[in-house]
Amino acid sequence: MLVDPILEFEKQNPQAPCLYRLQGDQWIPFSRAEVVDAVYRLGTQWQSDGLKPGQRLLILMENRPEWAVTAIACNLYGLVLVPAYTTHQEHEIDYLLDRSQASAVVTSDGELSDRLKSVDAASRLLWYTADNQSKILFPKLTQRNEKISTNQDQDSLYALIPTSGTNGQPKLVELTQNNILANVTSILTVLRDAKIDQPHRFLSFLPLAHAYEHMAGLYLPFHLGGEIFYCERLDKLANLMTDVKPTLMTAVPRLYELLYGRITGQVSKSGGLKQQLFQAAINLGNQSKLTLKDHCINWICERLVRNKVRKRFGGRLQYFVSGGAALNPEISRFFKGLGVGILQGYGQTEASPVISVNRPGSARAETVGPALPNVEVRLTEEGELLVRGENVMRGYWQDPKATEVTIRDGWLYTGDLAEIDPDGHIRIVGRLKDLIVNSGGDNIAPAPIEQEITLYPEVDQVIIVGDGKPSLSALIYLNNDFETTDPDNTVVNVLKRYNVNKPPLLQVRKGLLMSEPCTIENGFLTPTQKIKRSLVVEHYQEAIDDLY
């Protein structure tokens, strides 16, 4: 079973800490024995309350040990986990409850509990609430009973994980225990081959409701016998990294973009020799062969630049792992040059979620790496990436039509356009649904253009538009840290710089300032920091039309 290593580690060293919750400025540790005890107590309570395998349970909770306990208990006792994001509003929670027909809910007291109470459907649910003050995991539960029945069927449904919903209402992806286990096993093989499969220290801050963090920030660390520090607040992340000293860390491209902008901004202000040395560190760190002179300069860079950068990230970080969206290759090279490698991967919720990842020692910044072991990939004639393996979902919950469109002859149709080089490295070109078809009938992928423009220090967010139009335009939100008295002229200058040496088809002729940034709160950003392109374009459609 997926949970077997967790139970086995508890027998081997029951007092070893494995989960941590931040309470104030203190990390509260929970041992393996405490976690397993809480799992059994929660399962005992569920069965005492009449819950049966197959019934759905919604979880609305911050990243914290109780989240992990709930997921493991669902695995062990056969309840189906339905994760909700803490950023979800009442109508979104109501949709998940109604769509899944959940019978119970697990939440934390305070604001999240209050938000659930305002949802009409919540009145019919059984409630299990985590205390924000107590050291005990779920203090109000009954005593554990290990003799009650558990669910041993790895092919049984384990979770209904919502898709990102960038193009409408999210679908509920049916994942079995075996789906998640297959993904974890494949990644463990990659880590073992790279000789970095020792117990690790993880700092988990991406929402556990997302399939990416659900696997990489929960089950993978458990299978490695590692420790997980759950961060509930992103504004504390920088300080927590120096405190926790993580060895592996997963994040989405948006975090690396923010770090890139912050670091480059600080360096540019310092100027002079410091800036030159910083640039030398990046350049030399990306070269495979160094002259004697280069070795001497690189030695200085290692001590005066890279060591300082590594200390900012805790000093023990072996790799960042990026997923959830495309990462600009320039950012990969930037961090590699500074001595902190980023292994870019690729996946979808429908694939549990990881499909491919770059390997240590052979990473290619412009690709998402080769497919995982035991995962097959191929391309259609149109260039759409197809995936097959035990990690592929069972289907979409109560949506056979969508399932038939997405899974055909055992292959998952990802909706992503890709290229595969002779060595098996995959390069994601764009999203089929996001392709811009101009008035001349040319197909243009906006993502590479957006990635390049986003690196400009003036730019915070950009969306390329031009469907049915004679040329491309850009919706731009400027970086608040960039001082300008003429925002419109700033946009003009940004596009002028981008257009240099670009073919006419890829040039961005006009720009439009967005009135507000895309955020989770205004509904233009998913909880994993992906822009809901269709909603934003619809919002600005009249202004876009006026550009032409």
C-alpha cells in the first residue's frame, strides 16, 4: 500500500520527528508515533461515526501536519479525499461539495471553519476540526482501534483532485492509491540513480490541495523517511528557508521569477565590482570547460557570491524542483550559475502528476527532461504530447464524455504541444487551447513570448493576445517596485526591446496596461499562480479590440 513505508518507519524509530507545524516563531515537532496514532484515531472516529470506504471527504486546511494525517487516514481506511484550496471562496467550496457529494469535512478552526459554515451544503456534513492551539493532532477524537477494518485495495479510488480550472469549472480527477504510488516509485528511482535518495528535509509551502505538492510534499518525503516542515504563510518563506535549511524544495515558476527579480534588482543597485563579480559567477557556472584564468575567477565567485546565495536558502539545498508551468530557461541558467540548480519537470493532475523531470548532471534548461521510468510518451501528428503509464488517472469523476476525449486507447491526451529530442528530452512548446491564430491563419504559441517579457525588471505580468488579429499585442501589469512617471511609455520601451531581431510574426506591436494585477482574490489567478488567460482576455476584450 501507499502508506506501508509510513507505518514501517514508525516501527523502526517511533520517536523520530517527521512533521513540523509553525506556531508563532517556534517549530512544533510531531514524531512518527504521534502521526501514526493520529491516523488510527481519526480512522476509528470515522468508522464510529458510520463513514464507509468510498464516501467522499472534503479537506479545507492550511499546510500543516493534520493535512497529512487526514490524507494518510483516507488511504488506510478507504475514504476518498477531496482537497479544497484555502483561497477558495464559498461558491467554489459549494461546487466541490455538490460535485463530489461529500459526506464529511476536515478543517481547522478559525477563518476556514467559518467560511465552511457559510456554505449551505456544509450543514449535512460530519465535521472534524483541527485545533490551532493544541500540540495534539485532532484532540477531540476517540481512542485508536487497530482491529477495525482497513482498505487494502490499491486500485480503489483514493482522491478526487480538482484541475486548475484555467478554462472554466475544474474537473475532479480520479486518482487511485496505485496512481500515486506509481508516481512516487518512479521519482524514487530517479533520485536513487542520481544518488540523492537519502532522507531529506522538505519545506512544504505549495498548497497540498494541488497534485504536485500532494505527491512531492507529502508522500515522497514519507517514502524517503524525511522530515516535512509545513509553511502556512508565504510571507515568511524567505526567513523560514534559512531557519529550516531544506535539502530539496518544490515550487512553481512564479516563485523563481520573484526570486530572480529580487536578487537581480539588489545586485543592479550595488553596481561596480559586485555586479561584475555576480555576472561572472553566472557565466562561469554555466560553462562546461574553464581556462586557468576562469578557474581563479570562479574560485573567487564561489566564496564571495555563491556561498552567500546558498546561505540565503539555508545552506543545505541540493536542488530546487520546478513544476506546474513552464520555466524560462534563462532563470534555470541564472540559478545554476549561482550554485543552486533547478530541475524543471512537467506534469498534470491527470498523471498523478509528474510525467517528466530533468536529471541531475544532465539537465537541459530549455526542456522538462525525459519521461519518468515506467512512463511512455509520444507525439501525435499535430505535435500533442500523449502519456501512458500506471500514473495515469482512472478518469474524470462522473464525466464519461470528458474522460473519453482525454484518455484514448490507454493514452492520456495532455493538450500540450511538445517536441522530443533524440535523447528523449521533452520541450513543451505551448498549450493547444492557448494557441493564437492570427488573421493570416498563422499559429503562435504565446508562452515563450510571455516568458521572455516577464524577465524584464519593469514587468510583473504579461499576457499575449492577437487571436483573429493581424498582429500580436500584450496586456501588461508593471512591477510595483519599478519607479516610472510614464507607465505607457515604459510599456512602449519594453516592447521595443523585445522586438529587436524578432521575425515580424513574433513581434508584439502594441501594449495595454492592465488596471490591476492578476491575483487569486480577483479570480484571474489559480492557487498555483497560473493566469486564467481566457477570463483576463474576456475582461479586457473591448480595450483589446480598440488597439486594432
